[in-house]
Amino acid sequence: MTDITIYSSNYCPFCIRAKQLLDSKGVSYNEIRVDGKPAVRAEMARLAGRTSVPQIWINDAHVGGCDELVALERSGKLDTMLAG
């Protein structure tokens, strides 16, 4: 089974779009909200090397944010990654 983690914020349009794309693929993911949680956001930034949300991992691969996820979809590589 594919392990997907997405760090997100409640009102972030890029987070919403990334989750919609993952939902359309019928995959489940672990969503970690960073709103009002500076320690969680700091951990995300340490892991990702970025402070913006969303930050997405598929298995152990850091995908990046929404733009990178959409680029994987457009290139046809997202389904392969989701297949494990």
C-alpha cells in the first residue's frame, strides 16, 4: 500500500487542490494540519526544506507542493508513484 503524507493548512487553496487531486485518484493519505502548530510546521520545514504548504510525500519520496503534484499528474508519473 502506498503511504502518502500531506502537510496542509485549512484555508490554503493549493492544499485544497492537492487533496482534490489525490481524492480523485481514490487514494487515502495522512493529512497533518499545521494551523496554529508552530512545532509541527517547523518539523515539516525541517523535513521538506520548505516552509510553504502543502508539502507532500509519497512513500519516502518528497514530491513537493501542489504544483509538483500536478506536474507529476500531467506527465503521467503520478499513477506510477501511487501504484507503489
